[in-house]
Amino acid sequence: MAHLLSTSYTLDISSGSKLHSRRLYQISKVLPSSYILQTSKSPVERLVLLGKRPKRSCTVRATTLPLSQEAKAQPSSGSHQTSTGPSEPKRVMVIGGDGYCGWATALHLSNKNYEVAIVDSLVRRLFDHQLGLDSLTPISSIHNRIRRWKSLTGKTIQLFIGDICDFEFLSETFNSFEPDAVVHFGEQRSAPYSMIDRSRAVFTQNNNVIGTLNVLFAIKEFREECHLVKLGTMGEYGTPNIDIEEGYITITHNGRTDTLPYPKQASSFYHLSKVHDSNNIAFTCKAWGIRATDLNQGVVYGVRTDETEMHEELCNRFDYDGVFGTALNRFCVQAAVGHALTVYGKGGQTRGYLDIRDTVQCVELAIANPAQRGEFRVFNQFTEQFSVNELAALVTKAGEKLGFPVETISVPNPRVEAEEHYYNAKHTKLIELGLQPHLLSDSLLDSLLNFTVKYKDRVDTKQIMPSVSWRKIGVKPKTIAA
């Protein structure tokens, strides 16, 4: 094994006949030629620019410690698990740990003394380059983030750079880290992105469904007792005219009663990929005895957690654009720069919402209270319900209190969805496990608005308005207009 040293971290490059077919950054397989960038410096971008795989195949594993030190810092988890329930998980693999929810979760778990490894292809950063978008907050590289965390806390987070759609890369990662739990955030997570054109729709479903299948097979083959904590979405349910239960519903039909998976009514190619994931996970729990928790998360807002507040290099991303931004974040940015709050259509669209601090708390609770062998649990992960109009009213009130003149306008809804509907979703299971919610108080809104004001010079107002239409999804790949 060779050691390729940079100024501040170690790359352990495995090569030879055993790993001959392993590929780093297989994004070029699934991203169309329209994704090519004119300028590129990162390894991911160079491979996309070239439009071909490197001549020499390899798997790259990056850590913040030399290999000799890492071996001491990362002892084997051993085999203290039983057939009925695992011992308290100590080693947690966070797939997609460079992303919005994943980064906050990785730091939170590390701070709680779990041994954490991040697995990420870094493709989310590439999406911003492709579409001309940027986070409101400046984001450090994943290597600088992990180095800073190490310097502040003395805690090591391992880093595995690669694509989980490459099963050989994922196998090597599983065998190296030996996780007791896998937190799976590693999916393309934007409904608008999946509706831009055919190529993005195909990429979303390929990346999400195949990546999750690979994780399931890796657990089956290498870590049978490992607990999968998978981020789902409340969007799987749609907006039915009955109460939304947590995963299952008991139905009496023609005199017979059964408990069945709650019906799914996905509203984009992204949400459909999540439905496929849930079905695949449920099946493998039944067939293979996998233990899994599906966290059907609502819309997340905010950026600060205890850990990301420790240093500016640990700051999380904050999306406000029409592709990756969410309603509350977008409204706060619009208020901060004097842009009218843009309500899509009638504004009666109602969803579950939660603070990013509650996201990391929910994941920790799921890990600490794992599912049983063969159990497919579903938790609805949100703390409050709001309509878009209610969010706009809250931001207007908070903005006026801070001296911002805030107005609201209605814009044509780019999505195909009910704009006025019944919505009542149950969300008790995480509360029963001990979740202590951070509700959307006036003080929290004040803090969120002041945060956006701090970075308002970084706002690109051209990215605020919706640019993707569900009804006009294209066949040919296109670039979002700057």
C-alpha cells in the first residue's frame, strides 16, 4: 500500500490486481455530457470534464491521520452483538456526510463520542458549479472541515471519498471501517433538480435507488447486525385527505383487517426514488433480517448546531435558491435583502418542518435505540406543521420587528401539487424516544433573520425565483439560466 502525502492529510491508495476494477468518482458514468464544466480543479470535476475514467483504477480513502496513528485511534468494534439486538453502537458510518444534514450529523455524533466515518463522492458541490449556485454561507473543503474538527476537539473523523453506486468501493469501505450503524444521507435530495430534464431524473433515480441497494447488500454480506438509519421524506405520502400515520395503516376491508404500509403518492422523480428505497429496505428486512429505521423527514430549516458554531470552518451550507433552497430559508434571505417573499400559487401547501438541531437529535435517538433484526421501522421526523402562507406571515412579522419592510407576492406554482388541502401527519414515535424539539419561536426566527443579514452580501438574487417547471421538464439536458 502506497502513501501519497499532501500538506495536511493522508491518502491511502489501494491498487493492484485485487482492486483492478475499482473506480474513484464514477460520476462520469451517470452524469450526461451537459454537466461538463469549463474550468475545474477538484478530482471530481476533472473526471467529469474529461468524460472518461482514469486509466489506472483505484479506491481512495482519505483520513486526517497517518495510517499508523489511525490504526491506534480506530479499534475494531469486535463481535459483541446478539441476534436479538446489537450492543450500543460505537462506529457510525455517515454516507453523504459532506452534505447539509450529513455534516451536522457527523459532527454531532463525533461530539457524542461515536467513532465516525464520512463516506461521500462530493458530487453535491459539483451540482452548485453546474447550475451556477452557491450556499449563502462560505463552505470549507471537507478536508479542512475535518482537520479543523480534529484540532478543536481531538476527535478523528475518517473520510472515504467515493461513489456508493460502485459496490467494490463500498465493500472496501465497509470492511475497513466495520460500522455498527450506517446513517444514509447519500442521495440526490432535491425535487426540483430531479425535474430539470431527463438526464437529471435518470441520475436521481439511479444514484438513489442503486446506491441504497448497494448499502443493503453491503450490510447483508459484511455487517449483518449493522443498523441502517435511512433518511426518507414525508413527501413519500403526498397529501391524502386522511391522517398520515407513521409508516403503516390498519385497514378493514370486506370484513377483514390488516396492517399495511401507508399508501405512497410521490410528487416528483426524487420522491419516487425515496418510495422505491422504502420498498427495497422493507423487503430486505423481511427477506434477510436487516434491521432498519426509515426517517421520513419533513422540511429542514436553519444552519446552526452546537458543533457547527464552534468555528467558521465548520459552518454548514445554507441553500436559498429555487433548486435546493427550502421555503423558510428562502423567505428569510428574501426578507434580508428586500426581495418580496415568493409564495407558490395559493400558498396553502402544508408540510412538516423541523430545525436542523432536531435532525441530528433524531438520528442519534434512532441509533441509540436500534430496530430489531428483521424490523423495518418508520418514524415521521418533524416537529411542527405549517402552510407556506403561515411561514410567510411568521417571517413578515419577524422582519418588521427587526425593521425590514417585508411584502409577499404570489408567483405561478412550478410544481404539480394541491395548493389547498387537508394535512395531519402523526409524529409521536421520536417524541416517545426522548426528542426535545426546538420549535419555531419568535426568537429563533429573529436569530435566523439576523444570520441571513450577516451574509446578505453573498446573496445572488437571480437564483431566488423558481426556474424548474414540473410540466415543462425537458428531454435534452439543460443548464439553469444564470
